[in-house]
Amino acid sequence: MASFANRPLGSAPTGDAPNPLDIPWIDIHQHTQSLTWNDREKFDLSGARAAVMIAAGYYWAPYRPVSADDVRFLWDDALRRAACFDHRHFYDQYVAVGVHTWAGVEGAEELLAALPGYCEDERVIAIGETGIESTHHTAAWGLDDQRDVVREQMHIARETGLPILVHTPGSSKGGLPAQYSHSYEEANESFTEPLLDPEHAKHEAVEIDLELADEVGLPDEQVVIDHASPEVVPLVLETTDCYLSFSVSAPWLRGFDPADVARAIEEYGADRIVLDTDLIGAMEHDAFAMKRTIMDLCRLGVDREAIGKVVYGNPKAILGIE
């Protein structure tokens, strides 16, 4: 029987010793309050250093219609929960506060008036998620009203200096692909009719978001265009200096896979590309999604320094974390 007693730790029986997979990561977008303690422990185990909880989650709740008070409750609840998570885990828990547009909100102007005060909280490290949406949960929200709400949040981002996380529509047409409807508790039944061309909704929404950012004079380096797919990579990385983030926990919804991320890094470099999970409890999810994607990128031959930049260095820069 072969003896391994004198073999150095990490060495293989034959060939070169593998490099340790010790790349830390920061998740700039997850719905942590909807996850379990077990999920958060997996962040600890897989190298998380910090995570940003999206405070606005009303579109998963039975508020019909959604009121400003509903959203304020969720903002306050997210801040309360963040303090609890911080004491029980080994990564830093932050919060992003904003008015999401995935369901119509009555009294949104009240929220926009209160938002600057929330931005003064030391845990609030970003604004969002928000951005132009094509389909909505039960209560539709017209494009003109969405523009007003998104524009004002971008104005607040400019005034506070905080980054803004810009949600973009899913790549599926009018909701989830039929073969994946089991993966999401509400499936397609509660979605409203699309306001944008389903074939090009993501591209059209990003164009509007970028116009609004230009209109208020928001610096590109404060803008994170989220839920990227290959169709918007050239638009963001060739025509702006904004960051582009791939949400890795549901590629079947977002319309990309790790090879698409690797191609984007190869073509455009790693300086403005980010990975986040967008993990949420109401949808099939994998709390190891970030770590698995790091491994996939390693297998695809992406330089480890570039991987470290998109999962750790760039998030630190965006969020202003030391």
C-alpha cells in the first residue's frame, strides 16, 4: 500500500501540485434576508468577505398594490437583519436601499424623499436595485413613471457619491422559459404584459438607464449595470465606463454561462466586469454559486488575477470598502 505520510500538503500523487483555490469574493447583490442560516454559512465556507443585501423585496410579498409604507418596512427590516447577520457570520453584511421597479409602488415620491436619510446609515453602501423593467409582478408600472423614479435615484447617487445597482430585464421572453417555471414559486402567472419588445427588452432598458444617468450627470464609475448577458456587453463596455455585472446564480434566467463571462474578460479585460449572485429564497438557488463560477473560470483558463479582480477587487472599488 502506498504511503502518503511524507507527502507535502496539497501535493498530488503524480504531476504538478494543484494551486489552492483561495480567491476571496464580495457579492454586491443578493437578497440575503430571504436565505437561510445554512446559505449564509456557505458564504463563510466559500470565501465571502462581504455581501450587499438588497433591501427592497416587496415584489415577492403579497402587497397588492405596494405602498410606500410596505417598502419602508422592508428597508428598516433589512437594516435590522444586517446587524444580526454580522454577529453570526464571518463576512461583513451591508445593505443597498432603493425603489425597485418590478412592481408598481403607490407613493414612490415619499420613498424618494426619505432615501437620502437612509444613505447616511453606515451599513447602506449602495442605492438599488432599480432600473427600467419591461414586465412586472401583478401591478404594472408605466415607462414614464419608471423613468422618473430611476432618474431621481440616480440624482441621489450623484449627490451622495454612492454606487447605484441598475436592474435590467431578464433575457427570457415575457417571464421565465416554460422548462424552468418550476424553479420560481410565482412562475409566469403573475407577470404583466411586457412594455418593451421581449426580444430586445434588456438592450432597450439599458439604453434608457444610460440616458437617465447622462441626464443627471452621474459619473459612469458609480453605475453598475446588473444582470448582464452577451447582448449588452458591447453596449456597456464599448460605449461607457460603467461597470457590468453578471448575476451567476441563475444562468438559465439571465441568458449566459461562465464561458460568456470568460469571453467578455478576454475581449474587454477585467477592469469593469463584476460577478454577483442575486441569490433569492423564492427561486431555485445555489449558495455556492460564486465559488462554483470562480472554479469554472479557472477551468476555462481565465487568469487568476483577472478572476480576483472581477469577484473581489472591483467590488471593493465600487463599494468603497477598504
